[in-house]
Amino acid sequence: MVSQAQIGGTKTFSFLDLPVPARSNALGGATNAIWDKDINLSYSNPALLNPGCSNQLSLNYVNFVADVNYGNVMYARQFKHYGVFSAGLQYFNYGKFEGRDEYDEKTKNFSAADYNLNFAFAKTINKDSTFSLGVGLKTIYSHYDTYYSLANAIDVGLTYHNKNQLAISLVAKNYGKQWKTFSENGPRETLPQNVQLGLSKKVAKAPFRIIVIYDQLLKWDLTYNDPQNQASNIDPFTNKEIVKTKKQLRNEKIKTGLDKFGRHLILGTEILFGKNFTIRVAYNYRRGKELALPDVKKVNGLSLGFGLKVYKFHFDYAYSKYALRGNAHTIGIMVKLNDFSKK
């Protein structure tokens, strides 16, 4: 006999799917193809590490749903003739829980958290420096009360960029192995593997950048069947099967195909008001569809934010719409340590 408490949950370490930096959250996770001097972009794609990121230190904090919060800290450094290296630590804190035994008697309180220690490297691979290859190594550790799990994974990215501010990226994420399972003799679980194709273009003589991400490149159908929301093909008045015309069947097929295609897309834009202020807006169609309620019309999947430079500090903020009562606020700060050194 098999029972399931909820729909989904087919991968372990699912926290790796969530965008962490404020810039990434404001763009719905669509930051794997932006070529810029920003260490935060390398979280989405290690190939985006470049000499402009050298000696940058970044911190991000996300106030997620309920008492859940997460964030990261990152640092990058260029080594001449070798490339750019970075190190970072990501955490995901689920909060504290009150322990109870099978008789509902109170036991000790416990906590639950995930951690990801990440080392990355990137280097240009052609004479014109238009192609960049990046590799990230993740050591993942999860601890829930007395249960823990350990895994390793790699990210590999390839990015093309040119002087016209066009960038195209292909990145494979979270390919690895779970070494220690939560239960002693439990089967090893699959990590949230993903292959993404991304494009960004700064429009010539216009103050904005267009961003498009195609998520889950290797899996076409991202829909799922909800047993609580199954449409019936039986007419409630005649109790007979509803027979659809060829036109209705064709329209349903087109609608279903467009829905499946849309679940792969993340669309975003950055509006650039000079070098010190940027507004960001994005829409994640899949997130909006999966978190929508049948009788509530809300703009789930929408995210927005801004970037602001004050003195030597870069501040970023993001607001992400997940559900009716589940929204996330992200705050990020980034500094280039060279700016504080004496000339």
C-alpha cells in the first residue's frame, strides 16, 4: 500500500531551485544570461564570473513564507592567467519546531536547515574573450532534527557575449549524487537537475534590457495532474459522456500546447536609469500557474525590484509574488573591497 501526503516532492534538496540574490529574485530567476560586473549573477551561472567581479563581496537575505528565511554570502577573486574564482555559502532555515511523540507528549524542540557550500571557477576560452566557461562545485548538507543528508553536485555553464550587449547562455545545474540519505537504508534520491537556455539583450539607444529564459530544456511536459481538481467528461444533467467536436478538440490541443510551452518561459526586463539606479520586472509563468487558486485571481509569478548604488555600496531589493498569502522580500548588498583600499 502506497500513500502520499501531498502532490510533488520528487526531488531532494529542492531549495537549490530557489533564486537567492535580490537581483535574481526580482527577475524571477532569469539571470543566467546577463553579462555584467556583478558577482550575484554567478549564482545562476558560474560562467558569468568575470574580471569585473574580482574582490566583490555580496550578502543576500530572503524573508520567505511564514518563519522560513534563507540567504547567502559570496566572494570572488581574479587570478591572472588562471581565471576568476568564487566561494559562497547558502543557507535555508525552516525555523524552530515543537517536538511531540506518538502520544502527543511534548519532547525537545528542534530545528531544520539546508546548507550549500559553493566553489566556482570561470575563464574565457577564445582570443576575443567572447566565450566564457564556468564550473561550480556544491557540497550540500541538510539537517532536520536527528536526520541529515550529504551530497555533491556541479553546475556547468557556457556564455557568449559581445560588444552589442547580447549574451546567450547554456547552463546545466545540480548534477550530482546524494552520498548520505536521511534514513539509514533509504534509497538515494535525485537532485533537482536542470538545463537552461537564456538570452539577454540591451536594446541599442534605449534604457532597458530584455531577458528571456527557457527553463527545463530536457523535459517538455512540466504539468501535473491534481486529483483534487479533475474535470469530468460526464454531463451532470444527462449523466452521459460529453462528446466534443473536432474544432473543440483542436482548440484544446493548441491551448494545452501553449500552456506547456509557457511553463518553460521566464520573461524579464531591466530599466536602466543611468549607472546608479535600475528597475526590474519579470513574470514566471510556471510559478504563476502552479501556485494559482481556482477562485482567486492574483498575479502569482510576478516579481519586481530595484538596484541602487549609494557611495561605494550596491543595494538591491526584490518583491516576489508566490501565492495569496505567500510573498517574499529580498534584500541584497554588494561591495567591491578595492573601493575601500587607500590609493
